[in-house]
Amino acid sequence: MAITIKEIARLAGVSVTTVSQILNQKGGRFSEATKQRVLTVIKEQNYSPNYFASNIIAKKSKTIGVIVPDFSEQFASAIVREIKRHLEEQGYYLIICESDHEFEKEQVLLEQLAKIAVEGIILFTPNLYDQDQRIRKGRYQEIPVVFADRGLNEGYYGTVKIDEFSGVYRALEWLIEEGHRRIGLLMDDAEHYHLAERFDAYRQALQDHQLIIEETHIKQMPLTIEGGYQGATELLRETEVSAIFCCDDMLAIGCYQAVFDSGRVLDQEITVVGFDGGEVTQIVRPKIRSVRQPYKELGNAYADKIRMAIQQPDRQMDDRLFHVSFDPE
Amino acid sequence: MAITIKEIARLAGVSVTTVSQILNQKGGRFSEATKQRVLTVIKEQNYSPNYFASNIIAKKSKTIGVIVPDFSEQFASAIVREIKRHLEEQGYYLIICESDHEFEKEQVLLEQLAKIAVEGIILFTPNLYDQDQRIRKGRYQEIPVVFADRGLNEGYYGTVKIDEFSGVYRALEWLIEEGHRRIGLLMDDAEHYHLAERFDAYRQALQDHQLIIEETHIKQMPLTIEGGYQGATELLRETEVSAIFCCDDMLAIGCYQAVFDSGRVLDQEITVVGFDGGEVTQIVRPKIRSVRQPYKELGNAYADKIRMAIQQPDRQMDDRLFHVSFDPE
DNA sequence: CTGAAAGCGCTTACAG
DNA sequence: CTGAAAGCGCTTACAG
């Protein structure tokens, strides 16, 4: 059994009130001698107040819940890392949960997090909450919820949007400058995410440069390495593309594997560009050029929002817009 | 303000005792009618007991702390994933913290986790705790601590050891069978980890096959991609090795990059073998053959230990031994 | 400068 | 079958 405030008070020869006040920096009125005596006993006994007892009064758990679709997905992981750094500096604990992309699991997790009284929730989700009354005011059972969904849902605390268009457009422009005329596209199959903006940028870039958009150059695939492998294999077999733009780094990795297996030389016979700019693109050789997400900025934005939402749950916040970037080096 | 048990009692026309008992499956003695009435009100109001108030009595947070040296290190991540799966099934929450390999940060985190009353702590650490009185009995301030350190520290709840020797030996044997006579070694520089067992297996395997151990074939490097790159670059420049055994997958990745930059063809001119068998080895092409850690088994072992330690903090447990494996396909 | 007392939301003997 | 009361460990008006 851990030691209690009562015991500390007894040992220091004061009342529990005194101990409590001194412990919580509200002891200005006590004599220096008393303060020292109490602090010494606290130190000696290595006492710290019972977390639950304090919280029942303070109603603060200093804990924030984060729901991500998949721990191994690098987009969310990279952002969560930033969020974590940011929020832990402020003395918050993070509980990170995995939803497997499923709306139902998100509900269960929201419920659980509410039960353990997290102070706020950051929800990475591919799902639409537009109709959800419970979450309409940015709250799930009184707890502020901030969406980290690239602007899919209109959050009460302002939407965080990412301009993907300009970065993708820039990447395509670069490929065209490099002399590529037949550029394949590996895009999502709209299973979880709809990466329409990236598709639009691809089309617009080709069009602006008088290139014809060939249906056969476009493959819709699950956003996985296997998806990329299969899509690229088909492109290599059926078309004459000399470059492939992948709407996701995992697709690009699969693409690399397919090019390798086809015996072609990367960057010489086939150039691959990815999207997200994750670590993995820097690990393989040759490095994958990839449109980079503003991870740091996004992490800060979400962390800021949840912090402000906790402090002022009724205050609405501005929308924020961030940009991806493309740098072929 | 969330609704309280008092309010539920009022709405159901019963006492708080009744509500509490029914809520905690101790309501056998109440009439079916009462039970239904109470449960209905609870449901209607979407009531759940205040987490802190319950815990102050139950003294259970259902939370477990996990300390890892580095979130992006794949060895610990892969195991934590298993631990998480296992423990969340049992209704525990995990709080995962990062120590940056530092003993001092571990101390701060242990302190913090104790303060928020986690029920147990799993400590991934490269540091020695042998002398640490506070943790001698497997506890830090009453909280059970299980070491996840490959058997470095002698834990109160039994040591989890990994036999690395046989797997590394097998890998070297395979290289020799493949005809390699000059095999380089990239090993740790003993900064955080001392991978002596892997080194021993390398030496023993060469010796058993009448191969001379050349000092120039062995490079000590930090366990990073950069370390692997630099070590391999030196080996390729200074020696005639046709294979390189890397004591860590990150070294192997760096190795791959160095071979690529040197213009040599992987698996034809240089064969690289790694250690850990992480995902990354399956992403690059050609795939990296790598000695595989028993992630699943390790995760289960740590999860089991902490669960039992929580339930029976004074019971000592058996040591456990797991094996790495090597399968060149 | 200090402390007795009420109260946070809950659970659990105990009495009827 | 049911509830009044004590108590968990703490904080916070309030009185002196």
C-alpha cells in the first residue's frame, strides 16, 4: 500500500490541509519552517498524491487518446510522433489505439477512451462523420475530438486541409521536363481513401503539357506494396510507360520490386515517383523521389488544436491549410 | 459535467448502493424489476462510472506502461505490437514511452508511470539494473517491472533470453555452403548494445570450417544505416569479401546502399545477410536474408509475465529461452 | 499562519 | 430484497 497524505501529515506534525496546500503550490501563507518540514517528509517518504484521488477532484487525467487506422501506416505514425513530442512536453500522456480503418472499431475506442476519462481525442480516420450527432460539436461524451483526416470531415475545431494538388502537379511537371511522355499512374481503389486530388493533378499536368491521358496508363490498386507490385507489373507488360507516378509510397515500393523483377534498370529505363515522402523512400536504392507531406506542421497543428480544445471547448478555431512539397534534388 | 451515480439512483428511484451493486454484477439479490429499471436508466443516460472514483477504491488502472529506447527501432516495435495485441485483449491500456536509450530518462519515465498508477511496466532497456535496489524485487514503487532486454538484466520475474548463436551460426554456414570464403562482419561498436553472441557465432562458424578470421574483415559500427554504409564501403574498398554478415538489419540496409553505390550487383558479386528479420528486409530487392527474431513468442512471453506479475507480484517465474531462426529459402 | 470539516463520485460492509 | 452510513485519498472553501 502506498503512503497517504494523512501519514505525511502525521509525520510532519501538521494537518492534511497543510500538506495538500504546500504540495500544490498554494502554500504561500505557511511559514518557511513548516514548508521545509513538510517537503522533507514528502521527499523522505517519496510520496506522491494518489493519481485517482487528485483527479476525481481536478477532473483532469492529463491523458489524450489518439486513434489511428493502422500502427504500421507511416503517414499517421510520422504525424503521431510529432504530436507525441509536442504534447508530452506539455505534460500529457498519450494512449494510442488502432481502428483497422473501421468505423465500428472507432466507436468502441471512442467509448473506451471516454470511459478512462481522456481529456481529448485525436481521431485519424478515413470515415465520414458528417451525420454523427454525438460528434457534431467536436465532442464525444463531453470530450473534445479533433479530426486528423486531411480535411475529410468538417471538424468543429476547424479543418486541417492539405493541398496535395500543387505538389503532385510539380512532380509530374518534373517528369515531363525530364523527357517522359508516357507516364503511368498507380492510384487508390477507393477502398479506404479517395485520393482524387492527386489524380486531378496528374490529369491537369498532362493536359497542360499536351500529353494524352491514356486509360491504360492508369491502374487502381489497394494502397499496399502488393498493390503497387501488381499494378506496375501490368503497366510494364501492357504499356510503354517510362515513368510511373504512385499516389502512395507503398505503391512506389511495390513498383520498385516489379521493375526489379522485370529486369529493368530504375531511373534509367523506368522512373518512379511516390507520394508521402516517408522514410522508406530514402532507404531503397536508387532513392525514391516522393512528394513530401508536411509531417511536422501537421503534427503541431493537431497538437495545438487538441490543446486549445481542452482549454476552451466551446471556442471555434480557424481552418488551416498545409502544402506538400516535391524536391527532385 | 458527466452524470453521476446519484442522479441515476434518483431517476431509477433506488439508492446509490443498488445502482452500484447492479452495475458491478453484484446485484444477484435485487429483484428482476429493479435490475431492469436501473439498467434502463443507465442505458438511457449513457452512464458509466467515474473512472477515478472507481479506481480510488479498486486501486486498478488497467493500464500498463511500456518503455522503449526508440519508437522507430523495429526490434522493440515489432514486439510491442504483439504485447499490445495480447494485453488489449485482456482489457489493458498501454502507455508507450521513449527513453532514447538513456538510463536517466528511464528513471524519469518509471517515476511518471508510477505516478499515474500503471499496474505494471515493461522495460525495454540496453542498460544494466543489477545494482538497482529499487528494482531488485521486480518492482518500482510497488509496481511490477518486467525486463525486455534479451536477458541482460536478471529480472525478478524470470529472464527472457534469446539464443542468437545457433541462428547466426546457421547463417554463416549457409554462406560457406554457397561458396563464400571471405566473409565480412559488420558488428556493433558497443555503444548501446553488445552483440557479443553474434560475433562469437561468426568466429566459431568460420573456425569450424577452416576459414581464417581476418581482422580487416570485421568492422565495428553504430547500428544505423549510416554505420552500415560506411562499414561496407570500407570493406569493399579494402578487402576482397564476397559476402557480409551484418549483426543488425539497419547495418544490412546501409550495406545494400554501399554495394549499390559501388556499382556491384547484389547476390551476384556480394551477398548480404542481416539480423532481426524485420519488415524492411522484405521490402528491398533483392530481399535481404536475415536471421529472424521470434517476435511473436517474445511479445507473448513479456505480456504473460507482466500479467502474472500484476496478479501475483511475489511469485517468481521461470526463465525462458527463445531461438532466432535463419531460412535462406 | 493553521486546521476542522465538507465534499468529489464511487464501493462495501452492515443492518434491517 | 433494499438502503443509510462509512470510507477510499484527496482538495478546497471557511473559520479562526
